[in-house]
Amino acid sequence: MTIKIRYFASLRERLGRSEDTVDFYEALTVSDVWYRANADQPLPVNVLASVNMDYVALDSVVQDDDEVAFFPPVTGG
Amino acid sequence: MAVKVCTGAFEPWQEIQDYQNAQISGGFGATTVFIGTMRDFNDGDDVKSMMLEHYPGMTEKQLQNIVYAARQQWSIIDALVVHRVGTIMPNDAIVLIAVWSAHRGAAFDANRYIIEALKTTAPFWKKEQLTTKQARWVSKNTDGYTAG
């Protein structure tokens, strides 16, 4: 099963990439997805996460083909 | 109800007039308008321009959720939300929120709700280009109910 990951704004710049793909065969939370793609990077303390463009908690379980996104606090308006 | 993300400059008053002419047939006794405009200063520094990034698809979805929540909470006739992305210059409009209702209370309250919810949940991010040639991401939005 495959998860697409997207990163935005300062987090994208810090990681040096805007997307990742994670293949998995067991249940994964959003937080697990981060560490699969960024084993050497702690999850930023103020990070926001979404699955399929809806906000989620970091302990939400992901499904095959989900799009997970990680990004810093929003600053629009 | 409409939400729009614009990649180029927009004229907020024209947007309001065009939307009202096309979508609203009557019944409104109150229209409230909020326009957010780019300042040429922030946190004590002069700002030359700004880059506004967004998450295409999620941004529109969250804006629609916000407008829907406002409609559930207040008796409003219609609402229009327009937000700019891309490179923005001082005095450019960044965001427009217009709310039409029969009476002023709902129009004011729903408009305030929409802008405050947008500020905390709509996925947009600002990167400022300072006149010193430094660039920096805005780290967070202030709480509109307590900030000056």
C-alpha cells in the first residue's frame, strides 16, 4: 500500500523537497508516516497535518492511497 | 456562496459588485465587507513584497467548510471569499470577505467569524521579502480578538 506525502512552506524548504512516497504493509498513523519518510528528523512541535485535505490528529490511522500533508501554522488573511 | 483563490491582483470592490449583480436577487438589508491589505512593514521591519503559498484543493475545501459553518450559525443570504496567492506588493488586497444578510447582526458576526477562522485554518503561508533583501516566513497569525 502506498501513501503520498506533501510538505509546504518553511517545512518544505527545511526538508529540501515537497513530496515523498511511503510504501507500507501494516497499520500506520500520521505520525508513523512522518518517521517512515524522515527517520532522522523529529516531528516539528507545531506541525499541522491533513489526510486527503482534511485536518487530522497525528494519531489518525492512514489508508492506502491517502494523501498526507505536513505543514507549519497557517498565516493567510 | 463562493470562494476564490486568485493568482493575480484583484479589485475587491469590483468583485463585490459583480458577485452581487450576478448572484443576489434581493432580500438583503445588510452587507459587511472585510478587506485585508498588504502592509509595507511587519515586526519592525520594512517589507518589500510577499509570496503567498497555498495548498491547492485543501485551501478551497477549508474555505468552503468555513463558509458552510458560518451559514449554519447565522442567518445569512450569501457570502463571498476571495484570497490572493503568489507575489504580492504593498497595498495589494490579500483577502476579501463579503457577507449579505437581512439584518446587520448576522452580517457582522458571520464576517468576523469567517476571517478569524480563515486566519487559523485555511492553508496559506506568507513569506516576506524585506527591503534588506532578507526573506523570512511569517511564523504564525495573531489572535484577532486580542491583538491591537
